[in-house]
Amino acid sequence: STLDSIIDVSNMEVGTFNFHLEHIDLDQLCGETRASLTDLMPTGVDFIYQPTRAGMRLYSDRKRVGQVLYNLLSNACKNTTSGSITLNATFLPAKDSIQFIVTDTGRGIPADKTDVIFEHFEKLDHYSPGLGLGLYVCRLIARALGGDIILDTSYTTGARFIFTVPNNSPPLPNPEKEKANNDEKIKVSTLSFSNITA
């Protein structure tokens, strides 16, 4: 909501915004985000989800990553009347990050707006509802998570936004490694007790 966006902006700007980090199944998150946009999806516009591979995971704030994706995709729905809206998800091993790319075949971003669309209260359509905080909040969230969001100005058949999020992360639990570590701790504790009682 507009009120939630204002609260988010206020908290992030003063550094009091807390994140809840967890392991995220990207196929599940993207599927749920797509489902939440059913009423906004224009008739005759195809939605395409293209992960580079199935089963990718990310360690980050699930709610906030989903919020950014929802905002980007809902903007695409509002500005696309034919063609397609595509969500790509790619793992970047060199940066240990996930890169989401939202591409549409809509009306695009006017050249005189490309430098200001991420600013406070900036709207492409002043007759549409909202305060123009969506992209500003998206960038605040992305940067607070250690990533970023940019507009790809080389794409001219609509709009394309690139959202990068790092793994913030301990690796997924490894039961065998955890068992070995626990066995070693028990062994050390036993040796220590033996030394005390000797």
C-alpha cells in the first residue's frame, strides 16, 4: 500500500529497516509473484518465466525480494498492452548473486526520464494512482540487500530492469558435515573430561 511504501522509505532512509534472511526457492517465489498479478495481467499479453536452470536458491529476505519483483512486474503490466512480459532469473557465480531481468514490450521509458525514474515521487503517468515511490523503494531495498537495480537503456522495444541480489549467506545445511562436526565435538569433550579425571 501507499502507507506501507512511505513507512518503508522512512525506515530505510534512517537505517532502521530490518531484514529477515532465509533460503528462498526462486521457482516458488517467482510462481507466487506471477499468481498475485493475475488480475493485473493485460489480455493478450504473454507472461514468460525463464530461469537459466530449475531449482535455484537465494539466501536473502524473501518478502523484500518478492516486493521488488512484484513492483517491477506490476509496472510492466500497467505499461504493456500487447506482446510479452518476461522474467529471467540467472545465477552469477563470479558475484555469488542472482540476477533478475524484467523485460516488457510496452511503451518504454522516455529518454528524458531514464535518469530520474528512481527518484522520489517520480511518475511516468501523472494520471495513474500512486505517489511514484515504487521504483524508489525498489532501489532502496536492492541496495540495502547489497545489490542494485538499474534500467537497461540499450533496450528500446519496451522497458527492461535488471535487479541483482547477492547471497548474503551461510550455505544450505549439510547433514553429513554437521554430524561429523558434532562427533568431533563429542570426541574433544570426552578427551577433556578424561584429562581432568586422570
